[in-house]
Amino acid sequence: MREMSSIKISVIIPTHNRAHLLRNCLYSLERQVYDKNLFEVIVINDGSTDDTRQTLEDFKKNTEINFNFINQENKGVSFSRNVGIDNARGEYVAFTDDDCIVPEDWLFRMYHDFVSVDETVAGIGGPLNCFALNEKLYASRFIQFLDEFNYIPVARKFIIFHTHISKLRGDEQIPYLRTSNAIFRKKYLKEVGGFDINFKRAGGEDPDLCYRLLNLNHQFFFDKNLVVFHHTRESVLSYFKSLKNYMEGEVRKSKKRHLYSNTVVRRSYKYLIPRKIITAFLFFCFYPISVLSMWHQKKHPLIDILSFPFIVTASKFFVLAISVFYHIKYLKAAKS
């Protein structure tokens, strides 16, 4: 007779060529106060060419937690997470990224959050706090100024808006969770077929998954105290590269919006390009006000005061241009 597993939570981490960051992520999972016999960690090595494989082998030899890793050819973040789901033994599947560090009570809090919510809740997530090895670097200061990962998607009456966690009341409808800090019931992930493997790069795959869960009338719970620490991008250029990936994912979702039953979700993606035009125009108009606001705060150096609002405004026009580019690209592909 097959012995039943005692594993409650399976933690899935896809990784590609970031061994130097992955180590710290794994060490933080070793420090969990949650009973180590009740969770496992599965890392999907997605075709890394650095020393990721050796890092994983060394960690497995020395760790006391339930740990396994899977090596595969580079197939993308969605495919990797699906491999993790297929190999997960837990009732719940938690996701984080190789550039994240989770607090000691991360799994304990996630599990007890699930105990207190309704069965219709498919997933629970929390915010990300950015940190940098050198907070004096210009790029580090800029990313922390943005505080982008603490702006949470909220489904309002007509459209999805992003709201800072400090302004959340607790009764908002959360349309999706970020898989750098989220946990799901495995049975619901299997019910929708996991992640769409057409999303190969990070950006858009987690909202798409959650929208398909919404189709089945599942819900999401957001715990603003369930904080994970996220390593900041190392340059302003990498920030723009991430924006490019996110916008490709946004346009891809807009092309499959007919598959989402939630009215607010469909409306948000139907008017994607007009929204980006309005946003870029508003940021351009409010640029002088942003500069004055930073000046009055008296906590930023002059170069940051003058440049940060400019970069943010430029990023909105960049997002608009990328959105139009991918919109045209997918239209041409559909016609061919």
C-alpha cells in the first residue's frame, strides 16, 4: 500500500542563470518556522548555463528540508512552473522567484491564512518590498522610489486599477496575484490546466492564470502583511527591459480577453491602448508637480528630484510605444 505524503505545501521556484541570487532564496526557505516535514521545495532549472546546477547539487547535499530540483532545456517560466506543479506533493502550491527572500514565517502565515478563508478562495498573495545590496546606487534609489510592487491590482466598478497597499481597506476584489509571493490550492491549478506556456518570459503569465480561475468563480485573498523581499533590478535599463516583457504579456492577454468571463477584466484589456495614451499624457502634464512634490519632501538629492519623475514619465511613453508595437505584431500574425 502506498504511503501517503505528509507534505502540505510545495514551494516552486523557476530559475535561469541567477545562481548568485538563488542561494539566498533557498537559505531563507531553510529558516522557515513552519514544520520542515510539512513542506517541500522544488527548483526548476530552466536551461541555466551558469553554476546553477552545481549550486542546487551542493544545496541538496547539505539541507535538511525536503528539497528536489529538475533540470530541463530552456522552455520559459510558465512551462517551468507547470513542471513544478506536476511534481508537487502538497495540497497547496506556493510560488516565489529566485531573486526573492522570504521571511521566516512565510509558509506558516500562508497556511494559516488558508485555514481562515472560504473554500472558494483559490489563492493567497502578498506584497513585495524591494531591497538592494547597495542602496546608494542610483538604480537602487530609483527602484525604491517607484515602490512598484506594493501597488496592488484592484477590480473597481469599470476597470482594474493599481492601489498602494497603504490604501487598501481589506474588502477589495483582487483580480490576480503575483507569483513571486503567492500560494494556490493545487486542485484549482490543475483544474485550469496550469500556466499558459505561450507566456515564456515573466510578465503576464500570473494574471492570465488568475483570470482563468476567476472564470470558475474562484476568488483571491490578499494579505498585506505577507511580505516577501525582492532584490531590486541592477540598472534602470533592466527596469525598461522588464517593462517590455510586461507589455508583451499585457497585449497577449488583450488578444485572448474573450476567454475571460470577468467583465471588468475584459473591459480593462479591451481599452488597453487608449489607457496607455491617457496615462502617458497625464504623467507628462503632472511632471512639474512631481518635481515640486519631491523638492518639498526634502529627503532626495537634487539629481533624483530632477530625473526620477522624468524617467517615470519616459517609461509611460515607452510602455505606450511597446504596446502599439506588439498590438500590430499580433494583428499581422493573426492575418498571416
